[in-house]
Amino acid sequence: MKIYINYQGINKFPAEIERQLKKHLQNAFKLLNIKKKIVSLTFVGNEEILELNQRYLSRPYPTNVLAFPVEEGQNMPFLGDVVIAVEKAEEEACLYGLNFYPYLLSLCFHGLLHLLGHDHEKGVYSPWLMLRNEINLMEKIYPDPEVLKFLRRREYMPAKLAVNVDHVATVREARKTYYPDPVHAAVLAELGGADGIVVHLRLDRRHIKERDVRLIREIIKTKLILEMAIDKDLIKFAKEVKPYQVTLVPERPEEITTEGGIELEDRVEEVKKAVKELNKSGIKVSLFINPDEKALELAKKTGAQIVELHTGMYADAEEEEKRLSELTRLENAARFAKDLGFIVHAGHGLNYENIGPVAAIPEIEEFSIGHSIVSRAIFVGLKEAVKEMKELILRARS
Ligand code: PXP
């Protein structure tokens, strides 16, 4: 096995690190039973990886590793190139509290597996299979406990997509007609691959009505998620209809859409009571909250099973710097929430352009998306709009 190491835009690693890397990669080849092949490893800076990611994958952000296998079917000794962004890897290792070398090695293994035909962006099981192989190599070659823990927590199925159909009802209510019907929308969204249907029964009933909730509950084959404010009559209604999940949200009559996460500071007892009551009827409860440790700690006191992290600040960020800092905030909050034992969901303001980076956060199990999907449906149909979003979510996991 031959391994060529190149550098672009960054300083070379010390000779000792290069030697160690080559030795560990040779071990990986042996374990994978690969003989007489050649691999090129190129270490680059953030600028270089951003350019490659943009040029070859149309993704306008730096990533940690890219792999360029030689074309399939060519039985050549050269397997291809693995490009690793060292600055990005350092940033991530620091963010996740990992030692740099074993994390870098895990990225090398990730790229190598790509060269061997693994692709976590294809199908439902391939991300899992690829990760299993990465974990296996790390366990045998460099069993760093923190990196292994980190990899193991990424052993997940792809995130789910719950589609919010409120805005189909918004169009209906604009003319007070009986169409378009959010009930029809729910069925089409399921046909497009939605894993759940979300409706927000607002206190002013400006879009979704009780009738919609009841019919959707009857008709869908996935799960119904009812968003609502903490209100005695709404709790009574939820207990009667029994959705799979209730998401508690704050609500202000004059707002255009939900504006922020629920403020729990002085409301823990009130929320706890609502959670208990809904749980007693077999309904899971999610709290829509801002991606902050303080909010998560308070949420834990309420007994809710799920938290939905508010992605609105990330979605609304106009400057790149702000967008990246909001993304980091979401990553940290997702990890913190998972460690507290929550099932982690996220949503608000997510669209076809901004879903990629958040959908890559491994702890997030489900996204709740409405406005962008219903908007796209005007042009491509709802089934197609849901399918496209689902594909982006599947693809983002790496
Ligand atoms: N999650 C919650 C709690 C919401 O209130 C909303 C808006 O109804 C969404 C997700 C979906 O947001 P959007 O329509 O911007 O995708």
C-alpha cells in the first residue's frame, strides 16, 4: 500500500505525525483487506476546502473531509484522493472536546471508506453502515475513548421530517373557503415521505381549526404533532383528540408566527403541570425553547420528554459570521440536551438553502418545517416539495 501525503494552504505536520498516520492507515488497509493500492491524502486550510465543497458539491460552507474516488469500474491501483481540512478538524476537535490526532485519524478513515465505495448520503442504512466501519477501525487501531464516544453517539438513523401544514389553512382562511384543505395536504405530505404532520391550533384559530386537527388525526398513518399554547381549553382538546405529541409554544396574539422559545423562568411549575396532565393521557410533550443551556436545564425540571430547539435565529442571520455562531449555538445546545436525556428536535425558519448544516447535527432526531415546504409546493406540488426536503435532510448527515 502506498500513501502519498500533500499539503495546500497549511504548514506540514511534523515528520513523527506523518509517520504515525501512515502506520495507522496501513493498519486500516490490512483490516479492510486491501492490497496493492495507492491513496493520496491532502491536508488543506479552510479556504481550500470551502472552494472544493462549493465547486464539487455546491455547498457554500467549509467541511471537514472530502473524498474523490476514481471512477467506479476502473480497476486501477489508485483509489483516489482524500482531502482533509485541518483548521476545520481542529475547530471541531476543540468544540467537541476531543484530542486532535485521534479525531484527525477518524476523519482519514471516513475519507478512506468513501474511496472504497461507502456513501453515507445514499439510502437509509448506508450512514449507519459507514459509521459502524469507522468505529470498528478506531476500536482496533486507536481506541481513544473520547473519539469513540463521539462516533458512537453519531450512530443514528437519519433525522425525520415532520411537515407543518398550517399555511395550507392560511390560504384557505384568506378567502374563508373550504379549500385548500390541510387534511388533503397532510395525506400528500405523507406520500412525499413526511414522518409526521404538525398543526398549530392557535388561540385565535387564524388558520388551523379543531375540525382539521380531528380529521388529520383520523386519516394519517404517521404521527400527529399538535402545537399549542399552554391553555386550559387546549389541553382539554388535546386530551380528547390524543395526538402523538403536543409541542408547547409561547403565543402572542399580534405575532405573525411563533417568535421565540417558551420562557420558562417563572413558569416551571405551570409547564410541569401541563406536561403531567398530557402525559397521563399518553401524549408525549415537547417544549419549543431557545438553544440555551439555561433554558434546557429549566426544561428538564418540567418533565417534558422532547425539546424542539428554536432555529429561527440561525435562519434569520444575515451575516455569515452570525449564521455560523448561531449554528455552533445549536450544535452545543443539541449535545447538551441529549446529555440531559431529551429527545432533540429542531425547527422554525428552515428552508431548502439553510437546512444542510443544521441537518448534519447528529443529536437532532427530527425537524419541524412548514412555511418553506408549503411555499415550494405552489410550484412543484406538495409531494415533490416534501420529497426534496427529505432528501436534503438525508444527504446532510455525514
Ligand atoms: N416549530 C414551531 C414550534 C413552530 O411554531 C413553527 C411555526 O409554526 C415551526 C416549527 C415551523 O416553522 P416554519 O413554518 O418557519 O418552517
